[in-house]
Amino acid sequence: MAKVLLPVADGSEDIETVTVIDVLRRAEVDVLVASVMREVDVTLARGTLLTADVTLDAIEESREFDAIVLPGGMPGASRLRDSETLKQRLIQQREAQRWIAAICAAPGVVLAAHDLVRGHDVTGYPAFQAPLADAGGHLSQRCVVEDRRMVTSQGPATAMAFALHLVGLLVDEETEARIAEGLLVDVASSERHC
């Protein structure tokens, strides 16, 4: 079973956070939701109250994940960026050549700030794309971009496509198609469900 770490903070984007958790769990991916705040209870950007499984600092340093998936939202992405524990986990994830995924503000605010996008095809929320280019990323306007163990996406409207793409990578394409069908996503309507 694939294991995913999904860090959250006060101000993380509601749709992106909940959609990714829901879709991955439908595919029987083991999703550990970890608050970068001092407490497990966080308030998402639009007021949704979420109780994480654990605080990020409480996770054993040696614990490994097949993917670390970052929701966007502000100021949530800034809080993710400022977590030294998350920064170290992302660097270790890159060094181990395991998946890193981020959506909306997170690619530009978190990944670019930690020099993780250099040389990669990437995307993000339009207002946060300049930092991606400044950090050496190659901007794409596709709604979900996969490049060498990194997946990025643009924002709330692309959260479903992003989550389903992760299912395809972490489980298999047959499961991705089954989950999409159950969610009434027309896979033939456009590239990667966007």
C-alpha cells in the first residue's frame, strides 16, 4: 500500500486538501495528514475545521513516504514553507528520488523557496508562477504537470485531476480509472481529467 504524507497548516486551501485526502483514500492509499502547527486542529483558508492525524514534528524522522503532497492556499503555503521539519523532509524525499507533489500556491511558495524545481517542468496558481521561473523551473500551462518524480498543478479547479493523477502514479491506472468513474469524472473529456 502506498504511503503519503500530506502536511497542512492554518490557511491551507480547503478544496485541494480535502479532495486529495478523499481521492487517495478511495484508492486505499495510506494518507497521513500532518499539521505543521503546534496542534492537530487547523482552520483551512475558507474556514473548514480539520483535525490532522498527527503533528509533523511527532512523526519519526526515519519514517518514509512514497509521496509528500502539499496543498496550496494562503497563508497555509507560507506556513508549510516556514516549517524546518517539512523542508528537511522534502530535501530527503528528493534525495531518495521519491514523489513530491504540490498544487496552487505550494509549488511557487514552498518548492521554489527550497530550490526543488530547478530544471523541472512545473505549474502552479498563476499569481505564484513567477517564483517558479525565478527558481529555474520551466513553466507549463497544463493543469497537471509530471516531471521526474515531481507533480504540480494549478489550483482548486484542478484538484480532482491532480488527485486522480496521483492515484495513477501511486497505485495504477486501472484504479485511477475506477475511482474517476465512481466520482463521475469523464476521463475522455480532456487530458488528465481537467
